[in-house]
Amino acid sequence: MTEIWQDGSVGLVETQTARLFTAEDPLVLANGSRLGPVDVAYETYGTLAPDASNVVYLCHALTGDAHAAGWHPGDRRPGWWDNLIGPGRPLDTDRFFVVSANLLGGCRGTTGPGSIDPATGEAYGMDFPLLDVADFVTVHRALLAHLGLSRVLAVLGGSLGGMQVLQWSLSHPQDMTHAIIVAASSRLTAQNIAFSAVARRAITDDPHFHEGRYAAAGTSPDVGLSIARMMAHITYLSEDALTAKFGRAPQDEESTRGFGIDFAVESYLDHQGQAFLERFDALSYLYLSRVMDYFDPFARPDALVHVAADPVRYLLLSFDTDWRFSTAHTLRMLHHLEGAGLPVTFRELSSPYGHDSFLLEDAVYHATLRAFLDRALEEAR
Amino acid sequence: MTEIWQDGSVGLVETQTARLFTAEDPLVLANGSRLGPVDVAYETYGTLAPDASNVVYLCHALTGDAHAAGWHPGDRRPGWWDNLIGPGRPLDTDRFFVVSANLLGGCRGTTGPGSIDPATGEAYGMDFPLLDVADFVTVHRALLAHLGLSRVLAVLGGSLGGMQVLQWSLSHPQDMTHAIIVAASSRLTAQNIAFSAVARRAITDDPHFHEGRYAAAGTSPDVGLSIARMMAHITYLSEDALTAKFGRAPQDEESTRGFGIDFAVESYLDHQGQAFLERFDALSYLYLSRVMDYFDPFARPDALVHVAADPVRYLLLSFDTDWRFSTAHTLRMLHHLEGAGLPVTFRELSSPYGHDSFLLEDAVYHATLRAFLDRALEEAR
């Protein structure tokens, strides 16, 4: 497999796990509840500079994980943001040291609702505490401390990842000099919430959900989770992208009409729904999507007090065909941040691929990220 | 309840049923298969003119039924298009004679997949034949013949209803002088198909679906059908309408965060999903939605031959915030019809309510329908 990563990939990588909180020294959540132990799965790419001036911290989206770049042994495809991260790539691992961690509440190595509750010896299920974007930030900060780092050059994330970047920059601006927020939102709309609500209902109404105790019952709400994923995928792509990709093409010229997979777009959705079951947990989907519904940091009157006193340089990016988090969401963030006198670079990028664009390789998008990161590094030296 | 319909309602109405095809004289479908008996539930409003010149035939949408106007005893709300139909209303029952029938494949009195198959004594289930919009037209024409009518002043429908109007006008233009097509499409996009595909998967993957034999099993795929309906409702409203109607309002100021109905928009969706179960059947949802996916009348090279020889006057309406069947869908129909030299009036109406607008009372919309219908009636006399 070596040749695959000859050109630009960081190559073979390994996920590490750190116990950041214990039962005795638990994580205190925004709602006051306590959680311990908390383990966090993370990866790093590149080499830390002697003065630690080259750290970029990644925050992943709803269904991401720590494996952002490079290859695990046996991988059929590299990490989810591999096109961005590697030697010579915009997040150039010859110069930057990148940290990527699985979110609290996730299911890919970090403690979440599917983890064992030491109090019962069984999975937390719905007894897992409700989370807040601020809790993700608390855990990210603990990981940085664990790595001996106190301040990073940039925090970067798309979608829910961008929401974490925003929250972190507002509550602890001293942790970073730059913040990059891509295709994100500071406040979901009714339509955003509606899509997530129906996805969650598909999961919780699945008879195999067992009120969240499905692991103990030896089953899982696969139907509900795959329906949730299929629906979400419709919203991740623009209507034009779906048309360009599939149109009304039949899946198989010889197929007969029926209620199966007649159209190519149905095959695509089916594949997305089924593949998701292999890597994601329904409880994490519930917990992480609900966090997004409640996120509304600018509703606090003092939201901008900290960052105004310790300014962060922002890069805000949106995509013109993204109808899940349209440019209007980014403009709202821009309005608040500029209103507090903060330095913000905003750019609406043109891309046919809708919300998914933030994960894809686009020349202007990548050049914009590269220029911002290069300048940040230059100023830090 | 009398006072409710003093102003403009047609008052108490009754659904009638006609056996239009029998086992001996079956309905021959577009795909060649035969179906009998076929019963059709229908209602009429107003009085037929002695010269039968005042007939308007309604075609309903995916989840509509024959009960378009007036009140059934015990109704909490009138028929689904009551705001349009009644004395003094645009479809003025003092002057027009309106016919409204439940679709073939439906579940509200007309033969459908939930009806008893005389060959087995059990519900057809998935043994019901696949349908085509042309089959709806065949049954509509049989109902007209049953009523002693051969030619109508206008055929009118929105969404799937408009698709029937289009098909009917193309294949049997001699049946009508006018055709009114509202918020419809001649060809679904990949995104349209995708939403319907996920809705159908929610139904067919529901463990209570039993491959369509759920009635015999004494159950029904309620979870799947309600998920399908909730998802569809998101697409029926514009994002702005959802924001204006619900925004981020909590359902209950005292509710605690969790995975239930926290936001008002969640309560709305829940209500839509649950109420739907009382009046609709999952098999009808599968069959009727699949018909829409395959509809593509202009794909036939001879599509416009009949209507070009016997021109129909068209009124095509779309709504500017409808993202299920956007104005682009209507423009495609306009392009084809005008290309054949047919007289078409097209209007994009402004309404904040998205696809749902075609069911709502809007002054400009209703005035447009009224003017077109009045002129049609005038010319017929």
C-alpha cells in the first residue's frame, strides 16, 4: 500500500487513547453533572516545533472521528480530511503539527453513551449526561494540556466542527491565535432542527432501540440509524449535485419496476445507510445531533466579552450551494464577530456540492485555507 | 355546526362509491395487467348544467382523497380544498359542477393495495399491480362515463394532481377544454426521488411491514409511515415558513432538555406523523409515491401529438418558495407545451409557504384561478 501515500499522504498513522478524566477527578459538564472516567481517542500528524508554535487543532463534524488523515492498516480509504492534510497539502505536515480527537459522546474511541458506565457495568445508554458544545471544548482543552500544549496557532473545523471552533474561541480566546470556521452555524434553523428531529425519531421509534439499552439486549436500531443517515445525506448534497451525479438514471438497465433499488440515487442512499452502520452508534447520533440543536452562543449577552479582550483572527467560509448551513448562517456569525471589532476574513466559495463541499478538494477552497494558515505560521515566527 | 358553512361552504356532503370495473370487465393498466373489481369513491359539488358545460374535474395529490370540500357529519375540519370550492369561492359551486375522486391505489374508498383481492380473499398487499399516472387517467375517464359526461370544462390538480392533469391533457385532450396544473412536475429530480426513496425505506424496513401483509398479521408499519410523513412535511414547507411558524421556540417553557419533543417544530412534526396514521395506509403511500418517480411523459417522442391536434388551454402555476416542485419544474412543462404551439398561461406566484401553498388560501392565487375558470365558463356559453 506504500505507493498510495507517496504523494502527499502522511502515510500510516495510529490512533492513541488518553484518559483525561477519572472517576475521582471527573469531567464537570456545562450542566453541572460529572462524568468519569473519560478517555479520548486522538491522532497527530507532523512534528511539533520546539517552540510549539505550529499546532493546528482539528474539530470534527457530527459523524467524524479522530482519523482525519493518513492510513490505518487495512484501510480502504484514508482519513476523512486526508485531501487537506499531508506533506505539501494546505495543512502541510512538513510544517504544521496537527491534533485530531474524537468528540466526547462519540463512538470511535472517546467516551460516549455506548461506553461502559462504571456504576452499573453496562453501557450508559440514555443515562449518559446531555452534552453541550462547551463540553467538547473542555475535553479538547484537557487533551491539549495532556500533550503539554497551552496555546495553538489555529483551531479548524467544519459543520459541527466549526461550531466547536466558535465556542472555543469565544470562551477561551487565549488558547488560540486563529480560528477557522467552515460551513457551520451559530444557531440552527427550524428546518435544521426538523431534519435532525425526524432522524432521531427514526432511531428512538425503532423497536430495536429498547430505550437505549439495545447493547444489553444484543441488538441495535439499524433500521432507524440507516434511515437517519440516508435522510441526512440528501441534505448534505445540493439538488444540482444529486442531479449531476445521478439524475434519473436507473440502477440497472435490466431492472424491473418495483419497490427496491430502481434508480441509481436509491443505490447511493442505500449504500450510505448501510455503510454507516459499520462505523457509527445510534446513541452517539442522538447525543451529538441534539447538541447542535441547542447551540446558540450569541444568545448570551456576554458572549463576546472574552474574545473582544483577547482577539482571535477568524476565517469564516461558506459554500454557495450549501442548503444545510447556508451562507446566511456564516453571515450571522460574521455580523456578531465584526460587531465586536474582531478581525474576520469571510469568503463564500462557489462549489456545486452543497454542505459536503467542506470535505472535498476544491482549488479555491484549499488555496484559501493554505493562504490563511501560511500567513498565521509566518506571523507566529 | 350549521353556522360554520353559512359563508361559502358547500355544507354537508356525502362520498359515493361506483364500481367502474368488474372481474369480468377489468381495468387494463398501462403495463398490461388487469385489475377488477375497481371501486371508486367520489364526491360532487354544485349542479350540473343542462348542457353539461360546467364540469370541473379535480385530481388530488399524494395523500388527498375524494373529500375536497364541505363537511362530512362529525368532521372537525372540512375537505382539503374547501377554501377554493363553494358558493362564491373561485371554484364557485353556484356555477360549476365539481367532481372529485379518490385515486386508484388510494386508501379512502377507491380500490388500492389494501383492498381485498378476490383471488385470495386477503388484501392485495404487494401483489397489487404497479401503477402509472396513465392508469389514474383511465379510471377518471371511467368515472366521467359513469356520470354520463364525456367532456369537461377543466381538469384541475396540484402536485401529483397536476401530474394527472398533464397526462390526461396529453393523452386525451378531447376530454377537456382547459387544464390547470399547480405546483407540479413532469419529471422528478434525483432529490425528489431521494426523499421518496427514504420515506419508502422507512416503511418497508419497519418490522411491522411484513412484506406488505401487515393487515393479515394484525399490525401496521406505523413507525415507518409516520417517519415518512414527518420527513415529507419538512419538504412541503419552505425554510422561511418553518422559521416564521416555529423558529427555535421551545415546545414548553418548563420542559427539560432531552430527546423528546423539546422544540415547537418537533411537536408539529410529531402531530403530522401521528395524525397521518389515522387516515392513510402505508401500501398506498408506497404505490402512489412510486408512480411519481416514474412519471416522465415528455420522454415519449409522440407526447404532444394528440394535444397539438386538439389544443387544450393551459394554466400553469408555481410558487416561488416551493422547493419540492420548484418553478423550474413548471418551466419545463411550459417549454414543452409552448414548443407545441399550445396556449399556456404561466404564473409564478409569491407565497412564503413552499409546496403547501397550493392548498392554502392566497388572494392572488385564488384570483388567478377564479379569472381563468370564469373566462373558461364564459367562453363555453
